[in-house]
Amino acid sequence: MEKPPKEMLKSYVDSQHFSSTTEIIDAMTEMFRDALQQVMESELDTELGYKKVSGCQIAVSKTRLGITATGTRKRR
């Protein structure tokens, strides 16, 4: 894996105006979380064929299928 360019890291650090090591660690933790999330979503898309679905899309799908809030189907 390729390292990010030093100029990019320097630009990021300069833009954040860190005042403590705790702030740096928190920023790194957030970046790691975002990167891991992206890797997991990419793997699901590629390997399993899943696509991310929003809550609105799920609600619309359930409504179209006649599924109630309890998860059971309404009788028509």
C-alpha cells in the first residue's frame, strides 16, 4: 500500500490547528473509522453484491409490500 504524500499530511495538520496530542489521536481515530467503513462497504458491494440502502428506501419498500411496523404483512 502506498503512503499518502507528506504534503497532503502537512496540509491537513496545518488546516486543523491541533493544540494537543489528544486532538491528533481523535482525528486519526475518525480517519481510521471512515477508512474502515469505506473498505467494508466496498467489500460488500464487490464480493456480496449488496448496495447501501437508506432508511427511506426501506420504509417505501415495506409500504409497497404491505408490511406493518411489527414486521407482519397486512391482509388485503
